[in-house]
Amino acid sequence: MPFRRFGRPGLIGLAARTAVVAGTATAVQGAAMRNREQRAQGQYEQEQYAAAQQQAQIDAAAQNAAAQYAAPVAPAAPAAASTSADDMISKLQQLASLKDSGVLSEEEFAAAKQKLLS
């Protein structure tokens, strides 16, 4: 029968126990480190996604602003103080330009002018 010692472990048992404890500590530390790295990576990805969304909103707003400035500006409505005489003069000038360009004959011009003045 082999000699078996009771009580405290011998040198080999002590080395084995130390190796088990050190291995367990290393495994736990590695798992904790991986967990921290995964959380940090997830947080980084969320921040990047939020930054991309914000940049997309800024780009859309810039495009809308550029479209507003690039759109043709509607002519301002005539002021309420403008008289009907100014409108009549401009219409008569239009009729005269149409007659001069040959679109209206002399008779058509006279009839349109008479209608406008009455």
C-alpha cells in the first residue's frame, strides 16, 4: 500500500491548487475583459449610428435650404396702392407691342383698346 499523507497537502498538491486558482482567475479576468470590450464596442456602434443619423438630418436640412434658395422667386404682388391707371397703361402697352409685332391687326387693336377703355 502506498503511503498516504493526511493533513496539509504536499508540494505537488500545493502547486496543483495554485495552478487551479491561477487558471480560474485568468479565465474570470478574460471573460470580464471580453464583456467590457463588447459593451464598449456596442456603445461605440450606438454613438456612430446616432452621429450618422444626425449627419443625415443635417444633410437633409441643407438640401432643403439649398432648394429653397435655388427655387425661382415668385414676383411680388403689386402693391395695394397701385392705381387702375397704371394697370391700364401697362395693358395698353402690351396691346401696342402685340400690334407692332404683327400679332394684332389695326382693327383688332382698336377693338381691344376700346374694350379696355370702356
